[in-house]
Amino acid sequence: MVIDQIFAREYFPSEDPIGKRINMGLIGGLAEIVGVVGHVKHWGLGDTAHQNLQSEYYMPLAQLPDQVLPLVAGGIGMVVRTSGNPDAFIGAIRNASTQFDSKQVVYDFTPMEKIVSNSIATQRFTMTLLGIFSGLALILSAVGIYGVISYLVGQRTHEIGVRVALGAQQNDILGMVLGEGMRVALVGVAIGIGAALGLTRLMTKMVFGVRTADPITFVGVAILLTLVAVAACYIPARIAMRVDPIVALRHE
């Protein structure tokens, strides 16, 4: 038999399992361990270390005694490697099985990509919902920034008029409004990234093939949020640029 790394760590923590024999109980007799392989997540990519069934072993089907074969006959699965579209080989696989044994029935053809995809369906649904709510939060934050900056510009109309009357240029007003808005936005982005770094460990079991603390993702999100903040501040800033100093000085 061949055991996996978890089996070896669980039952042979401080010794070499190669050559050891295990009583197989129902199968009967002793099986010698001839190799150790990596752990396979048979129940999908969403398998976690806290599941009860973790240790695994492998034996050739030909070694099973005849009285045990009826117990496993209904649970046999075959993996076929193809060089093209798997669906195109279904007929050939059926023909090969029929030639070997006409009583055998081959069914439930499923591409490996679909098996892997189905195994993380729950995680994909969760991440889709999270993405939708994140998009809504981004839109609400942009609207909120726009509303706050517009309100502040309205409150400072008199001040802006004085600045223009004293010689301030439109670019000066634009830079002032954008600068003040962006300072607050950048502080928010920094706080958000710090909080995200602390909470990413909660998403470890929901992502596969990528790190939760991926630097490219964090940099990209920070740039996106900054651009959204710039866009939200730009419209009020443009309005402030067009303030007529005469009207502004009469604003009070």
C-alpha cells in the first residue's frame, strides 16, 4: 500500500513508515507500506485541515479479495487523460469498455475542470456576493465623497470668492479643493489597507492558487480607490473654479 503524508504524520510521527505493515481488517491480511505520497483533497479544493477524514492510503484494485469487490464495484471511478476536448472521446471510451466487458456500464462523464469548479461552488458564490457588495460600497463611497466635498465647497464660497478677488487663479482653487479632499481620501485608503491586511486571514479558506495578502492586488485596489476619490473631488473642484468673486462676496 501507499500512504499519504497526513497518514504518515498521524501514525508514524517519529519513524520511517516504509516497510511497516498494517492490518487491513475487512480486506484481510497485512499490507506493507511501500511509499508515501502527497495528500489529495478528494472532496474538493475546499477541504480544510479540521475535517475528520484526512489520512489516506492507496492499494491496487487487483489486491482486493473477491468478497470485497461487490462493496466497491459501485464506487469505482476512472480518470482518462485526453489530448483534446474530453467530450469527443466519450464514444471511444464506451467502445473500449464494451470490448473489455460487455456487462460494464460507463456513465457520468465529467471533465476534470468541472469537477474542480463544482468543488468550490460555495466559495465562488460567497466571493461573488462579496464582490457585488464591494462594488456597491465603492459607489456609495464615491457618492459620499462627492457630497461632502460639494457641501464644503458651498460652505467656503465666500472664502473662495475672496481668494479669487485677491488674485488666486483657477488652478489654485482646483488644487486647493482637490488637495484637501485627497488628503482625507488617502488617510481613509491607508486605514482601509491596514484593516484589510489584518482581516485577510479570514478569507484564506475561500481563495485558491493566490495569496490573500497579494501585494499586486493591494496596490491595484489602492490605486483604484484613489482614482475614485479624485473623480469624486474633481466635479466640486471644477464648480469652485467657476465661482464669480462678485457673487461669492455677496454670498453672506
